[in-house]
Amino acid sequence: MKRVLLEALLVAAVGAVIAFAANALSPRGLKLTQDYFHGETAPVPRAKAKPTQTIANSTNSSADPVVARLKEKGLQVVNGEQASELFHDPLYQQGGIIFIDARNDEHYQGGHIPGAYQFDNYHPENYMGIIFPVCQAAQRIVVYCTGGNCEDSQFAALTLRDAQIPNEKLFVYTGGITEWTNRGYTVEFGERNSGKIQK
Amino acid sequence: MDPATKRKRLDFVAVLARWFLGGIFIYMGLVKALDPVTFLKLVREYEIVANPVLLNLIASVLPWFEVFCGVMLLTGVAVRGSALLLFGMLIPFTLIVFKRALAIASAEGILFCAVKFNCGCGGGDVYICQKLIENTGLMLLALLPLIGLGKKWALRFSFWRKETVTAEPAPAPA
């Protein structure tokens, strides 16, 4: 039995070294010292889904646990109508208002708000070079993710705030892409400004 | 059936168990290792680790470690030690998943076996009772190489001495 234990320890040691190396070499690897969740140790409690319930209408009400948490963090919130108004504002075409999609490549390519920039909070180094000057120039920045209990927009907004983007510019669209598509608004596929627009 | 044939058959079953277990851990590990962000979020949902470094460590290193142990079992290197590690990992994983399912059942007011969620095990959304049966099965399979069965077609069954069985011994001359 002692031999088996020693063998297990040896396998554990070699396995740990290989696992660390694999994570370090993987382009999808995580940075061990980074706090991706900005001190939020627990996720937002899951909403109890009811058969008739949809997430077609996001609110700014603090009764919503997602909104309450965002406000607690000092972040501003926009609902679906406000997001649509900002999208149709002439400033949007001039870069005064920008939308930031906080989801990963696969989801972004699968459909995002037309003209939205991508910012995957879990690999910020890949996006900061493009996003940062655009955010500096913008007057309003609307960050969104999937909607519902998705917290990636919150974490992306907090990462931008940590990078010295003024908090008063930052807005989180809690309804996210799910509400946006449910409302029948246009969606862009593929790269930003790919021209592949669909309603 | 004579004891030698019985033993031979059991050993063959143990080899299949070793391969199956190795394959499962390689697959489950790779699913998580190739999408560590999703696994990181799922681990966070358990609310058992608050420290971000520890959380990142679990999400980034554990999947590759599972893959490594799976490869060891599949190739038959340090089999008993690897099986012990997998067995030892399956116990806390199963308990944690069980505890979380209890919490979900209580919060949503549903039957325990009706709880379906992504436990971060690598197989997506799964019913809890099915998951518990699967994990129990994996633990039982891990016991076979752990007790020393399944040496056939192993590259180096033990680190300490060569216990490889590659061919049947030639019959003794009459």
C-alpha cells in the first residue's frame, strides 16, 4: 500500500507540473493571479424560471438582483428601450456612443449588436489595444453580454473602470443580446462591420 | 471455470475498465481544459472557494491533471497510483455535486432527481441522479486497477518494478 501511495504522490507531482505548463502554454489558459470576478465570490442567485416568463423586458429596478448588484458596484444600467435610443442616436455613428459585447469569440461571431466592439473580459490583453482608445474617445459606453444572470458585462465594465475609463461613461445593458434579438432589433454576424446584418 | 481462466477474464475486464476510465478522464478533462473560462464560472457557482488565485488554480490546472491521469491509465503507466488519484478525486467531486444538487432542489422546490444542471464535470447539463450513478460506476471501475488488476497491455504498470504482461507465458514442456 505504501508503494501505491508513493506512486500516487509521484504521479500527482509530475501531473501538476505538466498541468501548470499546459495552462501556461494554452492560448485559452487562465492567468492565475487575475481576479476575473472583481471580488464577487458568489454569482447572482439563479432566477426561478416560470413557464410564462420571458426576459423580453429588462428594467432599471433595484428589485432585480442583477440591477441591484450593478448599482451596488456603482455602475449605471440601461434597459432595452434606452439601449435602442442610444443605438439610434447620431452620436453612435460618430463614435460618441459605443457598444461593447463582453462575450467570447464564438458568441460574438454568432450575432452582436451592429457595430459593437468585442471585449472578452477573460482575455483583456487581446482587446485592450483596440478598445481603450475607443473608450477614451467615447462619451457613453454601453456594455452587454447574454442578459439574464450573465455577469460578464458587469466584469467587463469594472475592468474598463479599473483601466481608468471614467465610471460616468459606463452603462450596463442588462437585457443583453437575448433581449435585443427578442425585440426584433438588427444583429450583425461575424466580424465588426462585416455588413452581415439580419433582423 | 478454473481459477486461472477466471482470473484471466477478470484481468481482461480490468484492462477494459482501465481504458474506459482513462478515455473518460481524457475526454472530460479536455472539454474543460479547452474552455477554462466556462469551467471557472461553474467552479465559482459552487461557492466553496473565495480566493481568486485558488479558483483560477482549480479551473486551469485540474482539467489538465485529469487528462494526465487519464493518459497514464490508458497507456498503463503507474496504474495503481493514477487510479488511486482518480478515485480520491471522484469522492470529493461527487460529494460537492451532491451538496449543490440538494441546495438547488431546496431552492427550486423540486425533487432531488429532477435537478438538472451543469456540474462542471465535462458533460454539460445532467440529471443529478444520473451523475451520481455515473460517478459511483467510475469509482468502482477505478477499484479494479487499484487492486492490481488489468496489467495486460500496460507499458509499465508500476513505477517501482516492471509488472508488464504483454504475452501469455509459453507452456512448460511435458
